Amino acid sequence: MFITDIRKEFYDVVVNQRVALLVSLDIDALCACKILQALFHCDQVQYTLVPVTGWQDLGTAFLEHKEQFRYFVLINCGANVDLLETLQPEEDSIFFICDTHRPVDVVNVYNDTQVKLMIKQDDDLGVPSYDDIFRDEEEESGDSGNESDGDPEPSGKRRRYEEGAVERRIERQRAKREWEARRREILFDYEQYEYHGTSAAMMIFELAWVLTKDTKDMLWWAVIGLTDQWVHDKITHMKYVTDIATLQRHVSRHNHRNEDEENSLSIDCMRISFEYDLRLALYQHWSLYESICNSSYSSCHFKLWSMHGQKKLQEFLADMGLPLKQVKQKFNSMDMSIKENLREVIEESSNKYGMKDIRIQTFGVHFGFNNRFLASDVVHAAAALLENTEKDESPGDNFIKALDCLSRSNLERLHGGIALAKKKLMAIQQTVASCICTNLILSQGPFLYCYLLEGTPDVKLFSKPMALTLLCKYLLKAFVCSTRNKRCKLLPLIMAAPMDVEKGTVLVLGIPPESDTSDKKNFFGRAFEKAAESTSSRTLHDHFDTSSK
């Protein structure tokens, strides 16, 4: 059931209860969790935080906590399957689901008692009507049970009556078959594509705003949640711009509210600003040269895996009039005279070289006087910490570290995450260059296919879904830019990478064709399930994103 009043139907219900908070391992979910934690601390709500990596983890977490808790809050998990069928809970368990995964399972939508959906209904949900999906079972013995054994009727009349009953039964069965066929068709159309809706962090921030308990920190987490959807290419550009405008109004409100406060210029103050900034990953914490080389937008445009592309990049830098010594040193160490109008210089030269949308609407934050971050910087840092493979730590430990880096009191952790993110982006860029130059992308009829072999450098990094998703999208974009085959430019890509060498498992991911006008809907979830059935393969459909297996 959809919640219409999030304060009355959710917060007022759980505020005096013990709550189990089950949180998916993605950045948007982390941000929603941080906002909800802050609200719970305000009202001293008792809660237990449990990170969950997939459906098996969710089932285990529920079994461990179902005796102690009646109320469960699920963030970015649970909406796109029949939750009651999956978890088999007691009748008094209540689930509040704040999830961006679409489509929402129809049983969750029409369950009025145990499943409460904190989902924006102005998203294009397209949920089928109740009567098209569910209907009461009619009694099979409807007509035959009406006969009275004590009053025998003339045989002719009885025969005519029985013939009429048989015809009616046949008509009912035919109508039922037609209804079931129509139901299957409606459900297929509704469920065939996977996509994402409004950020969970934005939904929880809206709750904080309704409660008049929203702070700048909460607003910044909402910004990061939305930016995560853009960085990992989960939503359309139009959806991103619309949600940016919503958050921009909140930023203006907070900045206006704090104008007269005495501490607005104190050393530990926080200032959020709306900006048109460059689509260059981590450039303010890196050198400009390395950022251009390792950002998918600029790297694919220049085709930096080729000698011609490297030459074109040198021409681009020369056109900007920036000395190589300046471009290759850390951004913070560049001359102030160059940094002052750097964005304008880059944008002007980018337009000449065909990169017309080098700038993107985003938000930046200042912590005190020295520390400045873009929202995308924090997304990259948190994702690198969340999927860190350098140390053999549990997903739970990585989850806590990623959660810590979102707090402004823990900037050291954030800088550590940025260092990891640089290594990750360099590994992705090198893997893309290797795949393109060695022709590892194969055309398999209706789709493209790429398999990373076990000996590939940094292959362990790509055993994680977010890292493999970034690689997959970067690789498809690079392939489309480099191939001359027009048909291949319109094909989706399936990518496989070793997940656990000892167990012999492989992580498989599918993404739709590369297109600026794409609606970001992914059909691979259902396709993988059908392929597994038809080939009798051993598969585990454990990820909350059904396009990862």
C-alpha cells in the first residue's frame, strides 16, 4: 500500500517503537540511512541497523530479528518482489519500504495491512488496476449445488437444466482463461523493464522537512543520494534536472535562513552551493590531466586508448593555453591566476572539440575554509570505501566506513575514500583501454558480450556490482565511440567478471544500448531469468538490481 502522509502513516507509527533498519549497500541508501538516523536520534527512537547485500542477506537478517522487532524499515530493497512471499513473516510484522527500484511488485502495492510503500506516486509507476490482476475465486459448484434432492423433477426438464448448467460452466471457464491470458500480458508489460525512481535520500529528507527537523547536513546527504543516481546512470537527464531543481529550492531556503546567524562564517561552518561544474571526476583532488584521462566523458570523446586520441588531448590542452607543468600537478597547487577562470577556459575549448555538455548542474559544499567537495566527489569516495577489495574486510565493515565518510566530522575517512576512488577510476580506464585494444568485446547476435579473464589486472575490483556497472557503462560508451559498425552501436552489452575464483562463480551484468535519449529501462532482469530456466544453469538471482546476476 502506498503511504500518502509520510509523517502520520510512518513516522508517528514508529516513533515510540523499536525499529529494525535494513539498508542496501548503495550510496543513495547510505544517505537515506544517515538522514533517518539523525531523525531517530532527535526523538530517541531505538533502532538496530543491519546492512544487507542481497535477497539472501535480507532473509537472514529478518529471521535473526523477527522475534525482537515488529517494525522493519527497508531502504532500497524489498519493493520489486512479493515481500511477504519472500520473507514469510508473522501477521503482526509491518514493513515500511523506501526503495528506488521499479517496477513495484503488485502484491506489495495492494497489501493494505503489512506492506507500506514510501514511494513517490508522481513517478511514472503505471501500476495495473486491482481488477486486472486479482479476482475472487468463484465457487465451482455454483449451479449444481442449487438442485434439491428431495423434489425430483421430470427427466426432460432436468436434462435441459443440466445442459444449461454445463454451457454456463464452459462459458465461465472460457472467460477465466481469457482473463488469465490478459493478466499475464498486463503483468509482462508491467514487469519486463527494470528502472529507478526518486532517490530514497530525497524521500527521507522530505520527511525531515515535513517534521521541520531538516538540517544542512541532511540536505547535503539528499544531494549525494541524487548525485549517486546520476553518477551510476540510474535515472534520465530530465529526471535528474527536475530533482536538482527541487533540492535547489531547499538549498536557497537554508542559505537564506542562515544569513543572519553569527556563526555563518565560523571555521566549522557548512555552506552548500548550486553550481554548473565540470564533468571531470575528482579533478579538484587530482591533477587536471589525470582527471581528463580517467573520466569516461572526456576519455571516450578523445578515444584516449589510441595514439591519435593522446595527440588530440595534447592539442586540446594547447588550445586552452595551459602549460603541461600546471595541468599535471595537483589542482590545489595550480597557480591562482589559472584556477580563477579554469572552468570558463575548459568550457570554451570543449565546445570547439565537440564536448558541448562538459558542464553539469550539481552542488558543492564548503566545510570551513579549506575543504571543498562536489557531490560527485563524495559519491565516488563512498562507493570506493563500500566496495573496497584491498583489505579482506566484511561488507558490514566497509558499510560502516562508507557511512562514516559522509559525516563532516570524519573528513580523514572521506579523503581516504577519494584516494581509493582514484585507483578505482584508473583501473577502470586501463581495463577499458585493454578491452578495446585487444578486441575483447564480441558481437553475439542481438547483444555485445565481454568476459574479463581471471588474470586480468584489478579483476578482483570488478567482482563488486557498482564497480562492474561503472566499467560496463564506460566500456560500452568507448566501444560505440570507436567502432565503425553502425549495427553494433545499437546493441546492449552483457559483461561477466570472476566473482569468487575458488567457488568458480561469475558476476554477470547487462546494460541497455548506449543513447543520450535512453529512458534508462533495463530488460536484462527478466531475460537472465528466462535464460537460466531454458539452459538449466546454476544461477543465484541475489542482487536487488535484477540486471546483475
